[in-house]
Amino acid sequence: MTDPSDHAAPAPAATASPDVPPDRLAISPLSEYHDADKLARGIGIRFKGEPRTNIEAYCISEGWVRVQAGKSLDRRGRPLTIRLTGPVEAWYEDLGDDPPVAKKDG
């Protein structure tokens, strides 16, 4: 029989670096992907190579962003959004001029 202390502890689950934004994030507090602490740091988004400031939600791994569709509102008074597909990159703006960028590999 072996001593349990002989075994190495299991590796922790792969998590994103604290300096890289999450794969998916939304500004709406009603979304399950809303994280006020991460949003408070300021997140820069590049969609199809262009910096964007009007992103409502994004997903890097699935390659989409949601943007407001003009001034239209739904029946609950929330902005209508449309989903655009393409390469998405995200970074924390509080890290200066050369922050680590989260983007889809491949």
C-alpha cells in the first residue's frame, strides 16, 4: 500500500490568467455572463481587426459579438441587439499599452 502523501496533488483546472479577460462577457446585469468586477477594469474589444466601443456582449471561442440595433427597444425597454460573427479579441485596458490579449487560437 502506498502513502497518500507520495502522490502529487492533482493539477488545478485550467483557468484564464487574471490579466486576460474571460472567453464570454456581457454588460447586461441580467445576463449569466455579467461580471461587474471584470467590467470595472475596462475591457477593450477588437472585432474583425477594428477596435469597437459599442459591444453589448462577446464570445471569443464562438467568434461573435452583440451590438445594439439602432435605438430600437424590446417590449421590456431593453435595447435590441444583433449578433455579428467574426474574429474577436479582448484585453483589459487598465494594463497599459501592451496588455495580454485573449483571442481564439487557430
